[in-house]
Amino acid sequence: ENPTPSESPVAEQFQAVLLFADISGFTLLTERLTGAGGAEGAEKLADMLNGYFGQLIEIINDFGGDVVKFAGDALISVWPVEGDRDSQRTWTLRAAQCALKIREKLHQYRVEDINLRLKVAISTGTITQAHVGGGFNRLEFLLAGRQLVERVTANDMAEPGDILITPSAW
């Protein structure tokens, strides 16, 4: 709403459902394309990932989520929860339905004879979002909260194809 850059950090807390999707097979694909093709291979890799992430983002948007952060070959999406406990349950179920659709459409996505597979984790609770920085007209968007720690643990436990529901979401 206000295009003026922030001159100081801004943070807010809110209830949300988080979905973390991590691609498996990305490292092998990167090595194959950039090792053999140099700059052309890197461009091909970028095009393939843009196509893959484009489909992933579209599914998340269809289920009312908002992709808020990319981390290499993974992304974090958020469903803000407003209202009572029933609203939190509703949005958690919506994120779970989204995860099932993601797995259905993108779990065995083939690129260059390599299967890109997904691990998904869902968590729920109070998160803090912050915009920090401001120097050189650059802001960094950060998320913090127990749910992010839960999803890291869940991701470490997950195998490609798994959808894990963390204790906070359960």
C-alpha cells in the first residue's frame, strides 16, 4: 500500500499455516547441466526450474496460499489465519489438500532423465515476519517462529514423496 522504502526494521506476528516444499534431485540435475553445458546448461537449468516452480506456485495460489520465500531448491508458503481455532483447522486442512495436489502433479517430474521429487512439511502457529535492512534500497524478508524449527526437523525426517504434518499442525 505504501511504496516508500522502510528506513527501519518492521515486524509483525500473526497466526499462520506454513507449507515447506523441498525438491530432491536438484543437485544431480544441476551437476549434469552446468558441468556439461557451461553457461548454456545453467540457462537450461534456470528455464526448467522456473517451469517447475511456476507449476508449484500456481497450485499453492489455487489453494489460497502465498509463496513468501525461496531457499535454493525449496520454498515456504503461508496461509494467514484470522479468527478462531476452527479457522486454523480449516486453513491447515487446506494446506494439506494443497500438499496432496502438489505431490500428485509434481512428485515424479522428469527433467533430463532425472526425477525431481518433493518432500513437504506443514506446521501451524504464531510466526513473526520482518522486513530488515533498508540500506541501498534493499530489504530482506525474514520469517521466524517455532514452526520453522519444526519444519526443518520434519524435512530432515522426510523421504522424497512424504508429506509430514508437524505436531503444531496435528
